[in-house]
Amino acid sequence: MVRVKLVVKILLTFLALYIVFSKVEIDEIKSIFKEIDIFYLILALIFFNISKILSSYRLNIYFSHIGVKISEIYALKLYYIGMFYNLFLPSGIGGDGYKIYILKKLHNIRVSRLITATLLDRLSGLIPLIFFAGVLFIIYSPFWHRYLWLDYIVIIVTTTIFPIFYILNRVFFRGYIDIFFKTTILGAFVQILQLISAIYILYSMGISNSIVIFLTLFLISSVVAVLPISIGGVGLRELTFLYGLNLVNLDANSGVAFSMIFFIITAISSLIGLFLKI
């Protein structure tokens, strides 16, 4: 069953990429890459990794809360190794599965508690991501008022997602409620750091106009990339930029190039996990 899911993911990834690259100008994308400003690209890489360091710290708060006492350095190594597993070894175990396996092996704790802590950590990052995407969509982007039904959905989700997340924690994960605000705020800062990284990617491409549109699509594509239907979100991000920019009559080539650069930064950062030992 695991192999079937992996094959399906690979096929969907290639299908998405085929659709994208059949609708963009390859030469234009190559030209964008040739003119990249390396200085801004390095800044984008730095802020992306700062966001991952903060994410590791947030996850370690959850682990500490359930009695798994590990150092921040150990937690960071574990986090980067998990990133490597997620991106380069998309097998049945994945990065989260690897972390749970290692911690279960070294600590006397139930797997269910590790799974719950890992799930809540994921949600504490996803909830602010969805919130910021909704805020940009409503206040600053040209996507607002294009589809009335979509406007209503975005308003409802944006205004209720934090209260709903709090209630879910209060009802189903009461034992974690005392770290709810700390981890959720950290999750918000993680997304802000990723937005800063995205801004530097845009600067590296020479894009100074339509930044809010790109950031809105970046956040939306990050939400879409969470769906477990492709390898590391590859293809899904590019599709989001392709159709999102076409919707507002902007150059989709720049969006696809942006998405590819973000993936390269993610891949370079994830490769760090290959050289770490715990």
C-alpha cells in the first residue's frame, strides 16, 4: 500500500510539472535564472534557515512538554534530518516518522504521545500560515472580489481559524493548552521569517512590483503543498503560481521561476540533514 501511494505521488508530481512547463516559456525562465542577484538569494537562504531553527525550537517545546528532554542542538539536528527524509526520501516513514522512531527508541514514551506532539506542532505552523494567506488575500491582493463565494470562505476561515484551533486544543488536547499561545506565536514568527525569505527571492529576481500578489500566492501555495499528493509539494506550488498569476494577467514565468528558486533553497537546506549524525 505504501509503495502504491508513493507511485501515485510521483505520477501526480510529474503530471503537475508537465502541465506547468507546457504552459510557460522555458527560455524566459532560464533568462530569469541567469540574472539572479546572488546577494539577495543568500539572504533568502539565511532567513529560510532561521525559520527552520525557530521551527525546531517550537517542536522541542512540544517534546519537552511530554517529557522528552533533548538539547536544542540535538533537536535541531533531528529536525534537519527530518527535512532531508521529507524531501529526498519520500518513503513511508517520512521526516516526522523518523523523528518519532528515534525518540521512541531513545526514550521511554508512548508513540501516541509523540504523534500527538508532532501533529500539534504541524498545526501550530499551518494555522498562522492560513491566517496570513487570508489576510493578504482580503486586504492587499487583487484576488479579492473576483469570486464572491471565495470571498466569503476566506473571511470565515481567516476570522475563525485561531479560535477554532484554540477550542480544539481545549477540548481534545487539554494537556497541551498551557503551551498553546507560546507555540502558536512562534508558528506565526516562523511564517513571517519565510515571508521575508520570499521577499528576498523576489528581490533577487528583480521584482519590486506586485510583491503582495506573489506573497499571497506563496502562502496559498504553501498551504496547497501540505496536501500529501505530491513529492515535497513539487508541482503543486508551480501550479498555484501558474493559475494565480494568469488570473490577474501577470507573467506566470516569473511565478514558476520563483517557486523553483524556493524549492532549490529548500533542497539545499534539507541536504544539511544528510551530513548530520545523532
